[in-house]
Amino acid sequence: MRYLIQNALMHLGLTKLNNILCLLALTFFILIMNTFLFNHSSIYKELSLKETEAPLVAFANDTVVEDDARVFANQIQKNEQILYIDFITKEENLNRAEKQFGSLGKLIKNGFSGSNPFPASLEIYVSSDNLSRKTLEELAFEIEAYETIDDVIFTGHGILTDIFRQTNRMTIASIAFTVFISFLLIRAAVLKTGQTRDDEIHLINIVGATRGFIRFPFLIQGIVLGFFGPLLGITCFYLLYCIFTFQIGVLEFLPYYQLITIMVSGVIIGAFSGFSAFGKYAKTYKNRSVP
């Protein structure tokens, strides 16, 4: 075992510059991937907070009485894209404002003593399959056409859903690209080291070294690069997160399960890259170095 470790350490130390360049490249691509993951996680958390909100809110004009508004709600609810509609009276909206704005809400309520400045509203919930900015705009245009409706607003849920779908595709693409480029970078670095040690490996082979003994340093180098590349990428991203925390607000850092997944995946990719590099080396130099 001591000879295996010494051989692996000698293998790692032979091409220091090559390994450093590989680690820098890995750090850069991991940093980019972490940015996509952070953006994706932040939007997902924000979307989860808005799941209880209605994507559309339609405000009825003051001439509409409660019974007419409920009849109108039943009428537009026949649209297959609409799940259900909550009717919110003027009094309920006034009470909501008082709770939401605290002392300011009380001032509003006292300032309009004897009258209610808040309109009745219809909170419109849409099927998640149809929840997109385009669908909501079409529904809003259709609902706003009625004389009983003064205005229709978006709460941001539908917009966030569209953004989340886009970031989901971009994040998956960034992960796939990072995995692929990491494999190529580590494989190239390990293969370069093997080629540099060709004469030495040939000599070891002559004195009876086994295939496993020769392969071991390739695997170790791949695992080391696969471990420290993601580690440096996560560390750099965390430092940037700390520097810009005051600008991005209360957004949380990447969850632990994602960080652990990145590290474990890096080690697996590194081991596979080292094994692949040894296979390429053995195939190229089979007539000299590897039995």
C-alpha cells in the first residue's frame, strides 16, 4: 500500500502546472453552474411562497352589488382554465388593508369613516397546467372586457412560473454542460500526466508492476481533481455570496443537499475520468508501457 500511495503522490506532483490549470478551469465552470442553481433555488422558494395567492385579481366597480358579482363569478368560472374564484367583499378588502398596513390601515379606515374606498374583488385561481404569462394575459383581457370589471391585475405568480420554467431548463443545461466539460478537463489532465510519465511507467512495467498498480495513480489524480475543483468552485461562490449579501437581500445560500451532491458528483466524475484516461493511455502505449 505504501508503494501505491508513493506512486500516486509522485504522479500528482509531476505536472503541477497542468493540475493547477485544470482546477482553475473546473472552478470557473462550477462557479457558473452554482449561479444557475442559486437562481433556480431562489425562484423556486419565492414561487412556493406565492402558491396560495390567486394569479389574477379582478376589481369590480362600485355599481356592482354582491349578488351580481357572485353571478358574474359563476359565469366566468365556466372557462376550463379557471379552477375556482373567491369573491372578496368591500368590507373584507378594507379589513385586509387594516391588517396588512397596520397603523396606516387604521388611518385609511378612519379617514374614510362612513365610506369604503376599497372595491369588491374576484380572486381567480388558474389550473397549474395553464399557468403561464400568456394564458393569464388572455384571461385578463377577456375578463376586463366586462362592464362590471374596472381592472384586472397580476399578482406575480404566473410571471414567476414562466421564469421558473425557463430557469429550470437553463439550470439542467448548465449541469449537463458542466458534467461534460469537467469530464473532458480531468481526463485531459490525467492523460497528460500519464504521457509525461511514459518512460517511468514503461520501466515500472518491465520490473513486473501489475495493471492495477499502474492504474491507481490515474484514478487518484482524477478523484483529487474531481474533489478540489468543485470545492474551490463552491468556496468562490460562497465568498461572492457573502460580498453581495447586502444587495441580494435575504436570499438563502444553496441548500446542503445540493452542495453535497456537487461534491459527490465531482468525485465520481473524477474517478470515471481517471479510469477513462488510463484506458486511453493503455490503448495508445500498449506496445510499450502497459501489459
